[in-house]
Amino acid sequence: MAESHPDFVIGFICLKKLSDNPALLHMTPGVQLSTGKDSLGQQYQTPESVIAAGSDVIIVGRGILQRKRS
């Protein structure tokens, strides 16, 4: 459906690459510096794993923003 409507759709929020069309962006949420999940069941992936899966944009959330510097 997205490939049929390039004038309306610019990409996907997804966990892995969904299209080989280079005009469509793949944006991935749930990224932390280590894999795992939280008490609510949210599963996290690393920046390296989402880029390897074909993501163009990493949506950064509290898993990276609230990380303490050592």
C-alpha cells in the first residue's frame, strides 16, 4: 500500500526493513545500548542490530536519554 502511494507515505515505523524501495524510510523505536525488556514487556534492540536490520532512522527514547554517564 505504501509503495502504491508515494505521494502520501514517506516510510514506516517498524522493527525491520519492510521494503526495498530506497525512497521509503524505515524508522525503528525501542532502541537502547543493550538488548532486553522492561517490566511492561517493551523489548529493546541495540543501535547496531536495528541498523543491520535495515533501519534508516533510530527513534531514541528513555533507554538512551536516561542512561547515566560513567
